[in-house]
Amino acid sequence: MPKLDFSNDDQAAIVARVRDYFLSEFDLDVGRFEAEAILVFFAKEIGAHFYNRGLYDAQSVIVNQVDVINDAIYQLEKAPGD
């Protein structure tokens, strides 16, 4: 099983959440190993979608901020003779 790029504490917390979810939603008591396998599966299969969405969201924020800066620069322009 590949190591996820989380700290040991973070991974343990995520695995605990997976285990709690399966127990509360499906009444399934999955073990730590199984919960880690589920986590790895979802990280591999859909993690890139969430990562890319985060990139798109960050890009949108940057574009909006650049627009604000451009507007501020245009407001500083002076007409000839000022």
C-alpha cells in the first residue's frame, strides 16, 4: 500500500474518520487496515479531481486580485498635461 502524503497524525485522524463514517452510516466495523485501503483507493481514484478543483479555485482568486490591481493602476494614470 503506497504511503499517502500526510503526516502520521493526519493520516491516523483521517482513518479514524473513515472508520467512524462506515460504522455510523453502514453499521460496518472496518479495521484500521481496511480504512487505510479505502483512503488510498479514494485518494488514487478521485484525489486528483479535488486537487485540480483547488488549483482552479486558487487561480480564480489570483485572476480576480490581478483585475483589482490592474484597475488600481489604471486609476493612477494621468492625462497628458496633468
